[in-house]
Amino acid sequence: MSILNYNGKLFFMFDAIRRLILGMSAGIMGLAYLLITLLGFALHVYTVVIAYTVSGFWAAFLTFMFPVFSQIIWVISSIKATGQWINSYTSYVWLYLILCVILWIIIVIFGATAVASSKDD
């Protein structure tokens, strides 16, 4: 077996490992983004239900039409209503924000890995 043949097999093995890492990075980024999207949708639906329960149809309609703005408004109103920063609604919002930060960090890390692996082509 010559050195060239050995190096060719070695290069093929490293290329396969690199492509596997690239695929896994893209998959993890996709799952993290999907999780952020689905959890955001669930939080928005929960906010609409709270708006309907507390203030009726028109508040729920406006909450549905303006997601981020209405969630900020409902966090402020729930803090004023209970007098506590941590209550049943705000705990879900804070948890969602913390998960978003963690998942975006994961997306950045694995996105950098995917870009670095794809530049080798």
C-alpha cells in the first residue's frame, strides 16, 4: 500500500466526519429554531386566552394582532395586578426569554460550525 493511497483514504475519512458534523450542526440549529417558534406560538396563545378571560373579546383580538407589544402590556398589567414580579404568567414569559437566549447561543455556535465546515468545499 503506497502513501498516496493511504492519504487518499485518510482524507476521505476526515471529509466524511466533516460532512457528518455539518449535517448535525444544521439539524441542531433547525431543531432549536423550531423549538423557539413553537414555544413562542404557545406563549402567544396563552396570552390571548388570558386577555379573553380578563378583558373579553376585543382585548383578545388586539392581543392576537400585536403579539410582542401585547405580551409586554400583559406582563406589566399582571405585575400591577398581583404586586409581584414573578407570578403565573410572568414566570412563563421569563422562562421563554431565558430559553430563547440559550437556544440562540446554540444556534450561533452550531451555525459557526456549519459555516466553517461548508467553507472547506
